[in-house]
Amino acid sequence: MAKVRRLPIKKYLSTLKYAAGNYARKDFRYPFYCTFKVIQRCDSRCEFCDVWRKPMPDMPTGKVLRIIDNIAKSSVILLSMEGGEPLLRKDIGEILEYVNTKPLYLLFTTSGKLIDRRPMREYAKYIDFLHISIDEGHGNLDLFESLPEYATWGPTVCAQIVVMREYLKDLEWKVQMCFRAGAKAVVMPACHLPGTDNHLPEIAAFRDEVLRLKKKYPQTVITTERYLKTLDVPNSCNTASVLIDADGRLYYPCNINSACSINASQEPILDFLLSEKARKCREMMRSCYRNCHCYLYFAMDSSLSIRSTISALKPYLSGLF
């Protein structure tokens, strides 16, 4: 198992303080996980994804670094950097090195199509958790064969498997490949986003299969049980996870049903989260019946307890214990 680096002790103490604050107020005003989409360009054309359908110019490097500073000063402890395909950015090495100087764990997601054309062993020095999207949608199933090599690079390696309806039956062999390589597997359904083709699997069948595989490969499948059990339960998502999009804005309460947004390169994230406007946004999320099945907003346990928060983060931080 890859050894997770230790952050400054004051970061862990502040995370516990924020978790206690959430519990006391029964309100996820303090997020612990932030997805930052550093690019809106992609070298894949997944039918279930909307990113490649609406490209936009890359943010300047300076703006990206200011946003990282803002995230580091917030309650967030785990930063997920993705796109699009972040390896398409020419400055991605500089960005990764900068994040490594901050009190944040870094989860980096790529389709892996550029892995052999980028200095990934060098980049890996700055990455704590390397997620590689491998599935039929990305057209890169051959990368399962390379997982044993990637697992030697240093970060915890995880195959991020998006399951389309027609390929649910093929999920177990993918999990087996992760198991044999000593890698993790995070499994999620192909959400039906606006303007995309609908490949969402039947939810009960998806849940039953992933729970079965989670029981069979307990150290491999890290998709949380709460996410699986609440996929079709209204009002189950929460703001323990937030997203900053490729335009540099934090869309709140989520990027699917955004009531408001802030410029994350200029406006302090914590100040906004403590505002009355943000509180009303969280109330809106609690009354949402959209059932988008988006992993980001379900992955963190929403029962507002310190124990459940640690449980949701444990698959990523287990190397510390």
C-alpha cells in the first residue's frame, strides 16, 4: 500500500474543528472535498459526458494558483484536480508542484491516454492519489494491463470506472484487474447529464452488483456504501463536497442546480460559505428532488457526524493508519 504523506498537524486539528462545527449546526457549511476542474478540454468523447461538448479557453496559470491558495485557506483537506483532461495543460507540472506546497491532499484524475507522453513519474511525486478513468466510454480498457506498473510510481492508484447500462455485466473483471494490481477501484454510474446520451444503469441492479463486489473485494472497491444506498433516495446529496469549474467559479450548492456562484480566484471561499446566501443555497439542496446520481455530492456521508466524515475520507487516508 502506498504511504500517504502527513500534512501539518494544525491541518488535521482544523479539519476536526470544522467537522465538529458541521455536527453542532447540523449543516454542512464546511466542505472537506473540493473538485477543481482545471481545464474544459478533453481528448475523449464519452457519450455520457458534457465537458467536451462545451470547451472553453484554459485559465491562466496565475488564476489557477490563486484558486489553489483560496482552497488551501478553506476547510478543504482533499483537493481533486480533473477536467476535461488536465494533462492537456502545458503548465500542469507547475500546478502540481504548487499544490504540493499546500496543506492539501491531491487527487489527480486522468483518462491515461497521455500518460506515456508526459513525465508522469515526475508528476507522481506531487500526487497523493492517482485516479485513472478506465471504461468503455473512454475507450481505454487496455490500461487495466498497465495498472501494476502505475502502482509502483508512489501515489495510491485507483481505476475510476464509469458504468454504462450495457456494460454492468462486465464490471467484475475490471475490479479483478484492480485487485491483482494492488490498485483501488471507485465505481460510479454513467449519470445522465443534460445534453448527453442516457446510459444510466438500472439503479437497483447497479447498487446490488457494486455492494456484492465491495463485499468480495473489500480492500479494492472504495465506493462508499452510503452513496450506493442513497442513489435513489431524494434529498440525500450534500455540500460536504464542492466544485470549482473551469471558468474559475465555485457553483453552489452544486454545478447542476447552482443558485449562485463566486469567483474563486478573488473571493474568499470561507467567507462565502458562512454567508446567509450560502445557507439558503444549502437549504435548496436539501429540498432537491432531481436525483442526478452525481458521485461528487453523495460520496461524503451526509449524516453530519465526525465518525461518518472520517469514514468517508478513510479510503483515501488509510495509508496514514
